[in-house]
Amino acid sequence: MSVMHLSEHEREELETREQRALGFWLYLMGDAVIFALLFATYAIMIPGTAGGPTGKQLFNLNNAALETALLLVSSLTFGFASLSVQAGNRKAVLGWLGVTFVLGAGFIFLELREFAGLIAQGAGPDRSGFLSAFFTLVGTHGVHVSMGLLWIVILGAQVAVKGLTAPVASRLFRLGLFWHFLDIAWVGIFSIVYLPGLL
Amino acid sequence: MERHGLATYLIGFVLAVVLTAIPFWLVATHALPPQRLLLVIGIAAVLQVLVHLRFFLHLNFTTTPKENLLALVFTALLIFIMVGGSFWIMFDLHQRMMS
């Protein structure tokens, strides 16, 4: 579909959508800087355990692997939702958004369970600099995923009520950028926090 | 707003699974000495980030607007300066405190 064949109105919608995509992309780049600095802080704080437990004693490889699997599959199912938007299939969009939500919620459940377990054994964020950095980094990612879940619910409702109109499709596109970005941040978390911690 | 086929997502997913499974499996089995394992984890992570950017965020050098790529490169530069600078300062400080 070449730009030449679009009506004036369609061209305007496309331009608005691309401008908003750029604006949202700039926000994501800012978020990437925040995560990069939290990663740097964490890496520097790894030895700062103040005589408390280290990552090797606290982290669970199976839990991290399960969280990774949930988030990666949810990235794929969001991709299916995006494809369904292109195909104009409203029911499929709602279905895949639902699956993505369940997978994301499962991830948050595992993370909260891990946090609760750590705090219960006296390894909360107040135990050491290492644990402060850990909770800040992983918690910031968890808050992002939770916001993504809220966003999925809101856009799911819009798809159900308004249908796949151009503005709704445009918002779904940006939610997709956000969701895939969070999976990239998680690649950093398991590669810098969990795997090296368990060596 | 070009179309992205099912194949793109599936290829990206399979590559991401492989690049995740390798480091997790190596850590679970302790198949390599720690130094070498860290290197593998780092390489797999960088490759996986590139896979996500290419197959899930659909970044490429033809259809992605130039502004978006410019913003990404600028962000990478900022991250390099700030993270690299933090490590430089902290390791230098650490060494001075030791000696």
C-alpha cells in the first residue's frame, strides 16, 4: 500500500500515528537510560552485602527461568495480537491480549512471591546495599510490567467497546513497543542479576 | 506501517528461546568455568537484545524512521558514557581504597 493511494484523511492518521510512535519511542529510550543506570548501580553494589546473604544463597534458577519463559511467551502472544490488529480480527485481538495479560500476571505473581520469600527470611531491601539495589532494579521492572497489565486491560476495553478504530490500533501499536521493550529489560535482568549471581 | 508476518515473530521467538536456554543450561550444569560462563552469558544477552529489536520491535535500516534509529544510537552513547563512567570511577576508587 503506497502512500500515494491514501486519502487526505488516511494520510493524516498515518502521520499522527508515526509522530506519536516517535514520541513514545523517545520515552522508551529515556526508560532505557534509567534501567541502564539501575543495572550499573546493581553491578557496583554486588559486593556490598554487609555480611548478609549473597545472590548465590538467595536466587532460585528455576524461578528465574519460569519468569523468563512467561515473559518471552507473552512477547510472542502480543505479537499475535498485533498481527490480529493488522488483519482486523477483533475477537482474536481480545483473545491474544487476554493470553498476554494472564502470562504477565503470572510473571508478577512469581516476582511478588520471590520478594515476599526474601523479606520473610530477613533479606529485604533494608538488609544491605546489595539487596537495596536488587529490589530497586527488579522492582522497577515489575512496576513497569504491572503498568503494562493495566494498559492491556484499558486497551482491551477500548477494543471491545470502540472496535479496532485507527486511534485504538495506534495505541495498541505503542503498547506493543512498551511490552516488547520490557522483555528486553528482563533479558538484562536475568543476564546481570540471576545468572551471574548463581555462578 | 509495513506488515510484519507471523514468520517474523516465530523466528524471533525461536532465536530468543535458544539464546535463553544456552546460558540457563550452562549455569544449571556448571558446564564451564565461571569466567568463561560470564562471557557466554554476556554474548547471549547482547545477541538476544538484537534479536528482540529486529524481530519483535521490527527495527531495520530501510523502513524504520531515521529519527528512531538516531534516538537509539544517541541513547546507546549516553548509556556508554554514564555506565562506563560509573564503572571507571567506582573501580578506580575501589583500587585506591585497597592500596
